[in-house]
Amino acid sequence: MNTRTPTVLLAALVAGAFGTQALGDTVLSDNDEVRAIVAEMLADAETRSSMLQAGNAGHDGAFFLASPDGNFRLNIKGFTQFRYNVNFNDNNTAGDDFEPGFNAPRTVMFFKGHIFEPELTYQIRFGFARTDGVARLDDAFIGYKIDENWSLRIGQGLHSFDREWYHGDVKLQTIERSLVALAFGGVRTQGVNLQYRNDDFRFIGAFTDGLRSHNTDFTADPADWALTGRVEFKLDGGWKNVIGPVTSPRGSEYAAMIGGAIHFEQGPNTTGTDEQSLFAWTADAVFKGDGWNLFFTGTGYHTEDEAGVSGADFDEYGFVAQGGYYISDKSELYVRYTALIPDSDRAPADETFDALAFGLNHYFHGHAARFSIQGEYFFDKTTDTVIGNFGNTGGRNPTSSLFGVLPSDEEGQFTLTLQFQLLF
């Protein structure tokens, strides 16, 4: 129905029902006054219709509010993920060897858009903790598109070091990121990002407070300073395809990209004996075609204790191989192998940790409404490996985040996860 139709109908009713009768406190003495009221109502309807057509509010992939001239826009988006988890293990202690239950790992609201001009952008994102539901700040950054090639971002947001984190939470092919991404990924950080992109090449340089420095004050940053450089070469396809989700539905064109990053951070020297430096590297490749995809990544950490503490220097690595294939227009099978390789000097917890995941995605409406089921087998004991000394006192070792979902430390654990996600 036309946006002004209800007003036109109301005007017709006014004209027909009242004629020369009383309308409120005003007496209409002839039809000229009736015509004047009807004309005013029609003009108001036309104005409101024009405002809506100018784009003040609506949905075009996101709910939005915008000024008629397009210089101000606010997108309102969110998503939720709900899971049922089952863990099977051979717990030789007092724990339970069968652990089922529901949880809501991510519920997120975010606001993004531009202000004064389309080139000046912003994003604010809040997530609600799975344990107590308390809201936390994820993203808070300002961006500016300098020209067709250069752009700048300042504030808190996803770190550019690791490709899996750059995908975003709702566009992962698997239910959860790999153990390598959880152990070595930069997650979110505070700082400045400068990006250059042309038809075949992209570079991102970052000056930050270190990996995982989100929601920290400057007196409690994990590093005094950190520098990151990431390069990506598009071998085929469009940029939106190669830097987007790994998954590739039927009918997609061939696309390929290789990339890599290096990162250096200098840890704080708060006591004179705990200063550490971290040099990290990663390399990745993605190949996508008509209903199939392959993804590979390798990451290395070199941690050095500059205070000369014996046995505090480590070299550690992680590898991921992942692939998917569509068995129908909306259903996809995938498999992923992950290996974490700690330094041999970490004895006795120096064993490689391997995991094999396999699953099915059904896309009701792309990633916006998706059901997934995934099984993952963990070959090794969690107590036999230690991964990730992050360039300071080691307090950011993510072992708890890696294995917190595994109630036992036994080898041969198997987890089965069912998840439905909705993006709005």
C-alpha cells in the first residue's frame, strides 16, 4: 500500500462524513473549508511519503536510521548463538565422564554507520558474557576512508594478525575457531590501524598495546608497544569474496588468496625481572570454488626473556588445515585438523596437542539463520601441553580458554555441539 493511502482515506472520510457539520470546535460553513482541510492532509501525507523514500528508516540488510541527504546513518544489528554441548571422556578422577548442557556463547548488539560524511565511520559493539550475562565492550572505533586506496581506524577492535579472527564470529565455517586461533590469535586490541588496498594487494599496519589488549587501561596494557604488519595477495576473484567467509556456496566463482603477518611487542618492565619480547608470524591461504573451499594457516611464536631468566625463551607453533563441500544448495560438510606444538623446553608439559573436527552446516538464510552440528576429537591430554606465552609475564597464557570446555584432562575426549545462530 502507498505510504500516503491511509491519510487519503481519512481525508475522504472527513469530506464525506462532516460536510458542513461541526469538526471539533470549528464549524464548517461551506465546502471550501472542507476542501482546505483535505488539501492540507494530502500535503502532509506527500511530505511524509517523500521523507520515507529519502531513506530515513528501514531495512536494507540492516535496520537503519539515516538523514535525507545520506550524510548521517546508523545501522543497528545483532546476533545470538545458542548451543547444546555434550562431552564424552574417560575421567579417572571424581569428575563426570558424560557432561551435557546448554549455553549461549555469544549474544551481541552493535551499532555502526557514518557521521557528517560517508567516509567518517564508527562502530560500537557490546557482547554479553556467557557465564553471568554482564555486557562487555568489544569494539569502539572510528574509521576514515582517506581515498580509494587508503583508510584509517583508531580505537578498539579485531586485531589484523590472525585470519580466523578477522572473519567475524557469525561467518566462521566451523562452530568455533581453531585451537591455533584461540592460542595464538590477537583477538581484539587497542591502537591505530592503517590500511592500503588496490586491485590485487592489501596491507594493514598496526601500532597497538599488544595482543589481546582490549578493555585495558594504559597502565595495565600487556605490552608497552607493539607493531604488526599484514599483507595479502589476491590471486583470483574479488576482494569481497576472498576476505569474506571461508565457505563458498554453489554457483560461486573461483577465488584464491595468500597472506601473512608479522608481529612484535615489547612487554612491560614492572619489576625489573619480568620484561619479555614476543615475535610472532603467521601465513595463510584460501582457495574457493563452485561449492568447495580449502583453508590453511601456520603460526609461530618466539618469546624471549630479556631479563636473562634461564629457560624462559620459547619457540612454539600451530597449524590448521580445513575444507568444506556443499552436498546441496544449502547444506555443507566440513572437516578441520589442528595441531599445537609447544617448545620442548616446556617439559613436562611439552607434548603436541592435536584435534580433528567435522561437521554439517545448513544455511536457512545464509549465515543470518544457520544450524550447525560439529564433533571434535581431542587426541591428547590437556595437562601434557602448554601453549602461548604472550610477551609479558605469561599471565595471558590462554590454556583455560582453550580447554575450559573440556571437563577432564584425559586424552581421547570427544565433544558434540549443536548450534543455531540468528543474525538480525
